[in-house]
Amino acid sequence: MHNFTLSMPTKIFFGKSQIDVLGEQIKNHSGTKVLICYGSNRIKESGLLDTITNLLYENNIAYCELSGIQPNPRIRSVRKGIEICRENDVDFILAVGGGSIIDCAKTIAAGVFHDGDPWDFFTDKAKVTDALPIATVLTLAATGSEMNGNAVITNVEAVNKKALRTSMIIPAFSILDPEYTYTVPKYHTAAGTADIMSHVFEQYFSTPEDIFIQTQLAEAILKTTIKYGPVALKEPENYEARANLLFAGTLALNDLLSFGLDGDWAVHVIEHAISAISDLTHGVGLAILTPPWMRYVLDENNVEKLCNLSVNVFEIPSGNNKMEIARQGIDKLQSFFASLEIPARLSEVGIKEDQLEQIAKIAAPSDTIGSFKELNYNDVLEILKTAL
Amino acid sequence: MHNFTLSMPTKIFFGKSQIDVLGEQIKNHSGTKVLICYGSNRIKESGLLDTITNLLYENNIAYCELSGIQPNPRIRSVRKGIEICRENDVDFILAVGGGSIIDCAKTIAAGVFHDGDPWDFFTDKAKVTDALPIATVLTLAATGSEMNGNAVITNVEAVNKKALRTSMIIPAFSILDPEYTYTVPKYHTAAGTADIMSHVFEQYFSTPEDIFIQTQLAEAILKTTIKYGPVALKEPENYEARANLLFAGTLALNDLLSFGLDGDWAVHVIEHAISAISDLTHGVGLAILTPPWMRYVLDENNVEKLCNLSVNVFEIPSGNNKMEIARQGIDKLQSFFASLEIPARLSEVGIKEDQLEQIAKIAAPSDTIGSFKELNYNDVLEILKTAL
């Protein structure tokens, strides 16, 4: 186990009607003028936006809004948010939505203090030195962004999607009411489930080897998603399923699974390259890529780990032919994603063969990616071909 | 799943040589005069105390000491610590040791601000309103006190051992170096392992029923202790074993397993009653009591949960006779504790039959205890008899 520092300062308010703490909590963080960030109309139609603005009004907290933030959030939304903050002396950022909204809000919070373009954070031209306090009202079980310091932003002009990671943008608090996820459409419930599972896999397949406790915790989250993903699809208003899934998403990427290890993250890097050019739903891309990635990296050195996954998570009977057991687990994962009605191939989501080289070039332009198994441009291209 | 608020503000520095951050971190929390709390000579002999005082000296941080804090820490140590703090204008508390030292330090940190006796906190005569910042340097895998707001103190005169729980006394940071646990004697390594497992059981056996994710996480911690407890006993300097056990102890009681549920805690209440009159090592008492408690509470309504424990954690083959499978798991748990060379019966640790009524009276004086299954005085007495 590597040395590590673990800090999880986000306070979580989980359950029905927890939104009631919003005003008091914002005031605890000295918020007087809030930028509410959101995306689609779902939170308007559900009445959540009205609930929030009423709560702010009752607590004498002023607010302005940034709406229309898209999935794969754009750097231009960040720029617009920063402008609104500066014009209105905003001192607190509230993200209402899923990971895209939260990531956009985080980058705005940091960008306000940067005398330059916020894309600089993603190209290592600038470091985050300060950020406005951030809170989130989560409406989708997926990214874990509600309890970590990550933000992923797409730059359409630069044809790139990149990640920022700094403790400065960890939310001060997050409100997680499983009922807010009742209205998530099937497609996004499925994609969110795949996203959670991919986060776990990226940390499950890692180095060094003496990470038994992390491995057990990772399997705990995987079993939860496998049990409740299908239930949430069939019964969108099943509280138990939505609650277990929602917090599985948080725990999958709040450092609980990553302490003391080097995650792999190659699948994420490849998926980011795909969605930079195609605006694919992140979780769908991950679900398509993960089984081909597993088949490609599987070898005699790591068969034990993939075999454990098969036995412990996918209930494949243990036995002597570990390579075969590992393959059966990968097949079962692919069947699971298919059962969630997620497309199985890149060609089904509009990716053409002649785009694969461009994707591989964005993903692995020169260095290798991944740590469980290092992959270069040619490896990535091979994986993309089998995923097509 | 119940609504919950989750806050884990303690920053963890885990691994070899992490003690190097001590001075800087204390200064981050404005510490200028530190009370170092410790117990036995082990930290003197190992050189750890010298390392710490040198680091404080190098960082121009003054310090005074409270030594001789005992296992089952006494309220009189707390009183003495408060006196030292007041006389020396102490502004930061550093606990160096295991749970007993940390619990004593926490109570001192709160007691400094209380105009009265610190035992008042444990009898609901006073509430904690403020506390000095606390940090810990952990030397024993057991209580989880390094990342929570709990403190358990013994009052010898009142023949009682009681718990305090408040966010005010959650450590600001904790340093966990597995190498500091290399010198923990076999008996205390075993007792610590049992303590960790008992914390998990108290949360595993809980209500309501829709706590799948918490149950998976609890099983993850149990599997870790079952794998590494015996290794740490046989190879005290096995870093992998010590590291996995050490963080298992932290995660077993830092709210990661308790969110959204009502833990049982009856075994802890009974053990506290025993150690109030006998000074028994906490983990040993828990190991003795847990199997008899399980056998006593097992019934048709909860057989599923105990059966799951057998199958998922103790590798008992699943089958139709759930009651039998549940009993086999309890037997296997008892064998596991025996393999750690922990005494199996209260009579082996000096408890006499004529003390059982007194213990039951302290544990369940009027109300029932436990939530998974409520127990009254007579129930407790029955469990004690079978544990004798």
C-alpha cells in the first residue's frame, strides 16, 4: 500500500427533504449571493428549481442563474459563469444537477480567481490558487463529483476533454435526495450505473498488489450497482434502489477506493477522447469500452485479479482454469451492460472506423496511458477496433 | 435507508514517515502549546516520543505532557489533563497511542471549556460546547477513535464506563504509520482485531432492512480483519498486514458503515459494564460476548442476516437450512477468536458468577438495549451466563 493523504471534507445531507438545510448551510459558509448552475429543464419541471429559489428568498440570500449547461460541459459555459460571478459579486456557487453541472460549477468557482482563460487550468498553463465555496444538489447517480475535487470540461474548439483535480474545488456540502433521481430517464440511469462501475474498475485494476481492503470495498460498490441498477430501470421510483445507487456513486469516487494505490484510468482517457469529438454520453462510452479493454489487457500476470472479479462479483464458480473464469466474468459484465440496454459497440453510437486513429491520437498522443497495464497509441487503436 | 448527515473532517496521513507532517499540521491549526497525551512506556522505548518532541522543538512549538493514561481511561486522567491545559495555556491536544489515549485526550479537549467536572458530559449534566483542536498519532489498530467524535471514559468511583459522542471532538488530523504497530504485543493485536470486528458487527446487525450498500462495506472490513489479524499475530512486522488492519480499524468506526442505519451496540454496552468493574481489555470482552450474543438473538426473523454473514464472510456453503448455516458461521467466528488466542469465556478473565447480576444491572438498568434485537436485564443476564 502506498503512503496516502485522505481528506473528505464535504458534508453530505442524504435523504428525503434534506433540501431544507440549504439556506442555513449556505449562510454557514458566508454565502450572500449565489450563482445557481443548472442544465436542462428537468429541474424546472420537477419543481426543484422553485424549491431552491424559494429557500434562498426565505433566507435573504440573493441569487443569479447560469442555465443550459450541457452534458460534457463546455469551457464556454465556464467562461459565461465566471463573467456572471464577476458582474454580480457572487460569493457562493450552487450546482443543481449531475456531474456535468457540478464540474462546470467547480471550474467557475476556481476561474473567478484566475486572471486569464479557465482552459489554462486544463493545459497546465495555470494552477488553481483559490475558489469560491461550492455546494451541490445532486440529481443523478453517476460521477461522484459531489464529494471530490475533480472537474472534467470539454473544449469543442480544441477538440479535447480534460480533467482538473484540486482540493480547492471540493464541495463544502452536498444534498443527496434519492427522490430527485426518480425522473432520470432510463438511458441516463443506465449510463450513470455504468459510470459508477467504471470508476470502481479504474481503481480496482491498479497497483501495487497489497491493496486487499480497497479491493474488498470496490467489490462492495460493484455488487451494489449490479443489484440496484436493473431495479432502478424497472422501477424508477423505488427509493431503496435509488438510495443505494446514489450513494454508491458518491463512494465510488470520493477517495474511499483510491487510497494507497495508483488507479488505471485508461478507459476514461479513451472515453474522453471519444466524447471530445462525438459528444457521446460518458457512461455509455465507458460501458462500451470496458469489456474490450479487459479482454485486451488480460494476461498471465493479471489473470488472478480478473478471475477474482468473476468469482467475487459475477458469481462465476471458482476453478482451475483462471483464464477461462476471467473471460466468463468479462462476458457477464458485457451481458449486464446489454441488460441495461446500453449500446454495445462504438458503431451503434455513430463512431466511424475512420475516426479511430484520431481518437487514439487524442487519448495517447505520445506517452502511454494506464498503470494496471500501460497502453500506447497502437494498443488504444486495437481496443477501439474491437469496440467498433 | 434512514436520512443521514455524513461528515468526516479528519485528515488522514497514512504510511511510513508521515510523522514528518506533524509540525506543519499543528501550525496549520494555530497550535503553539501542545499537550502530548500518552500511556505506557512503549512509545518512549520505540523512540516515537523523542521523534515527536524533536519535531515540535524544530517547529518552535512548546509542549507539556500527560503520561500514564491507562487502558479503560479514567476520568481522573481527564481531570489532570484539564488542569495541565489551564495552567499552561495549552491550545492544541496531541494524543499518541491507541483508543484509550485518544478518548482521554478528546475529553480533555472538551473539558477545558467546561466550568465543572468532565464526568458531567457522560451523565448528561453538561453538553460539550467547544473543544481544543486535537490530533492523533495512532499506535494500535482497534477503536477508530482517530477519525470519529466518540470517547469512552471509565469512572472507577461511580463503577461505570460511558461514551460521549460529539462532532466537537473529531480529530483535525491523524497520523497512521503501520510501522508504529509492529511492537504491539500479540494479546493486544488480537484484542484490537476483535474490537474492529465488533464495531462492524454492531453496525452490520442493524435496522432498517434496505441497507445493502452498508452491508457490503461491512463485509469488506470483516474479510480484511479475518485475512490479516492472524498474519499480524504471526509476523508482527508484516507491513501489508499491519497497514490493512490499521485502516480497517479506522473505516470500521468513522461513519462509513453507519450512515442511514441504527446500529445495535448491545454487546458494547454489556462489555462496558464488565470492564467498569473488572478492567478487562475491551476487545477481549467483545470477543467473548459476541458469539453468545449472536446465538441468543438468532431467530426466524433475523436468520437471513446471520446466514448471509456465514456465507459471505465465513465461506460456509449456502443451502436450505438457514438456521444451521447461521449457527455454523457463529461457531466459525468463535473458532477464529480462539485461533487468535483470545480467552473464550468470562470465567477465564476472572469474572465470577456472582458478579453477573451486577454487570447486567449496569448494562440494562431499566430500559432495553440494542436495536437489531432489544434486550432487557433478564436477556443480558442470560447472555452473560452462557458467556461465563
